[in-house]
Amino acid sequence: MIASRIGLIGGLSWESTASYYKYFHELYVGGDNEWSAPEIIIDSVDFGSIVALQRVGDWSGTGAIVADAGRRLEMAGATVLGIGANTMHVNYDDVCRAVSIPVVDVRDAVAREVLARGHDTVALLGTKYLIDGSFYSDRLEHLGVRCVKPNDEQTEGLQTIIFNELTKGIVTDASRDYLTEVATSCRERGAQVVGLCCTEFGLLVAESDNVIDSTRAHVRALLAHAASEATND
């Protein structure tokens, strides 16, 4: 039997990747004993190169980086892939074209969890690229989940927190309060549940009945896919 191995395109940021690795072990169910854990391969790219390309809007450049990482992971034995960042799902199709193994989409995982909780409207909190773009919200809306987005000022505030603090491991009560205020504003405009659609936002706010941590949702989906592969082998 071929073992199921999860490949993670990491380094987007290091805090994000650390959260993924932690959740893979916290949420894993199965194995032969209490020390059992999922088999994971991580390809950690240079986040500095990604940020520089994001700032000038060179998404083909970021796509080339994550696609290369996906190819390396497949060559290393990964049987399913995850892109370890919400924003970098702008390059989801680039990764899919680069590999022959499944790529589990964080957007699908978030949408499924919104609907499973009996809701159809989510507050979409993430980077400026994710909020201002359509690649994320269009996917959710195609799956039956309407998105309520922060206003321009709130979006800039979230962007600052993400890149000036969270991606560098800085966590403050002021930023936690700001994120909560933005979430409340979106709920007042119709959002039924809050989507933490930045992988680092879990550092500020815990998942709850009314809050979906996209990182945890993505990990659950990847683990479920891996378990399905193992069952079908």
C-alpha cells in the first residue's frame, strides 16, 4: 500500500506554516497509537520574494514560485497538495497545472464549513489582495456563500496588521481588538459567520461557532482527503 503524504507549499509566511504544522497534529485522528501523526512534506519558499512580487502585482511571478514548489513536493512523494496561504490561492490553477496530484482548495474548505453550520453569508477578512480581488469571493459565491467585505479603510488596517505584525510573529491586543471590530462591522451588514481568511488571523482570534479559521478548515480538508486516499488504497 502506498502511504498518503500531504505536501504543503509553505513559507507563506513562516507563522502560517507553523500554524499548519501544529494543526495537522492537533486535528489528526487515526493511526496505530497515541504518537501516530500524518505524513507531511513541506516545501518552504522565500516569503520575501513573494511579498516583493505581490506589491507590484506580478501574480504570474508568484505563480511560478508556488508551481515549482508543487512540482518539487510531487517529486518528493506527496500524494495530495495544499497551498499554505489564502491569498496565494490566486495561483491555485497554476499549481494544479504543474502537478498530476490533487490540490485541496482552502476556498472550498471554507465554503463547506460555512454551509455545514447552516449559514450562507460570511465576513471575508484577509489581505488587501484577497478582499479587493475576486478570485476568492467569486469561488465562495459560486459555491453558494455570499461574502461581506470590509470597507477600504478597514481593509488597509487589516493589511497593515498582517504584514507589519503577524507575518513577523508580532501579536498585540490592539490588533486583536481591531480585527474584532471589523468582524462586528461586517456582521452588522449581514454576515452570519466570520471567515478568518488570512492564515495568520488565528493568532489573534480563536475558532468558535461564529468564527471559521480558514487554516483549520483547510487542514481538516487535507486530512480528510489523505484519509480517503488511505482507505481507497
